[in-house]
Amino acid sequence: MRGGDDLLLVYPDPPPPLLAQCLDLAGYAWKAVPNASVALQQTRGEGWAAAVVCTGDDPEGAFAVCRALRKQDDRVEPLLLLVNGSRLGELELREDLYDDFCLDPFHPQELEARLRHLFWRTGRGGRPEIAAYGDLVLNLETYQAAVGDRPLDLTYMEYELLKFFVTHPGKVFTREQLLSRVWGYEYYGGARTVDVHVRRLRAKLGEEHAGLIHTVRSVGYRFGSGRLPGPAGG
């Protein structure tokens, strides 16, 4: 976990699985609270860096937590609110309770982008470095990777190869270039090593995303869909 200054308060307890997985992947240290009373008690000692409050099935409980975090002299901010699109009307006249909101269900990249923006806006910054391409997200500090809400179980070299691909989309690399750039030396086994790791990566990425790694006949490999994957992509 990061230091106390980086600890996020999260509501509810337990949080939705996708929210917990997204915060873990992004490298945030967080602690969940079950209600406004507990949030108020713990606010005095934890030194929260921010809060993420999910309205979920209990919007009144969520707004009570927001009020508890705001009424202290030492207010908890920034505060990001997760809200279902059907409940947007409930935000009216409550703008003082949050700094930004994100539609729920959310895309992990959007949640991370909004948190990073809030930290930057409040002068905190310094969030973990992330590499992303579409639904594929890699945390470059923790060596974690996920496709959407699905964590990928990668070996060290599988991760290194995928990281190289994600950070160099659209470019064609020969097997020899990949050996040199990823493995860093003339690896025993030669070009077959690259082919084996590509096959394993494709299998772990799953049928929907395996095609991101293209075989360029008689040359090597290229990563990417052939079009930009969206604002947060690489």
C-alpha cells in the first residue's frame, strides 16, 4: 500500500468487485466504509487523499456519506461519485457534495482518467504510470494487466512483450528486433521464443482481443486494431 496521504476512502463496504479491481490495478491504496457514521469517525484519523462513493442500490446512504465527508473542517476532497444514468436527476441541488461524477456501470479507463484529473486539479498528481490500448490496461509499477474487468495472469516476459506492443502500436517489428528490444540480448532459442510468447499472449488475451497482435508474413508482428482505440488508447 502507498502512504497514508494516498489512501482513498471507498463506499460501500464491500465495494462493487469491478471498482475494487480497478483501484487495485491502478495502484491506489483504499479502505471501504459501510456507512456515514463510520466514515465520519475514520475521517478524523486516516488523512484521506480522496473518496470514491458509489450510489448503487442505496443512493441516500451514499449521499449521507458524502455529507459526512464534507461537513468536517478538514473536508475530504476530491470526491468522485459513481451514479447510474437513471439517477442523474438526483444530483440536482447536491453539487456541493461531490467534485465530479462518473456514470455507473463505468469503463475502468474512464474511472482512472477522472481520478487522475481530480488529483491533478487539487495539486496532488503523482499517480501510477498506466499504459493502455482500448480495454487493455497495464500498470507499469505493479506489473498488473487486465482486459476490461478481467485480470491477466502473465509471466514476467509475457508482460514485458505485451508492454512493448502496447507502447508501440501500429509499428511492425521483426522477431529479431523484438528479441533485442524486449529480451535485451540474443536469447537462447532465437525467433521461436517470440512466436511462443505471442501464442501464449493471444491465448490469454482471449478470442476477442487476440487479433490485436497481427502476424506480418515474412516480417514479424504488429500490434493494434488498425484504427485508434479511443481517447484513452495508445
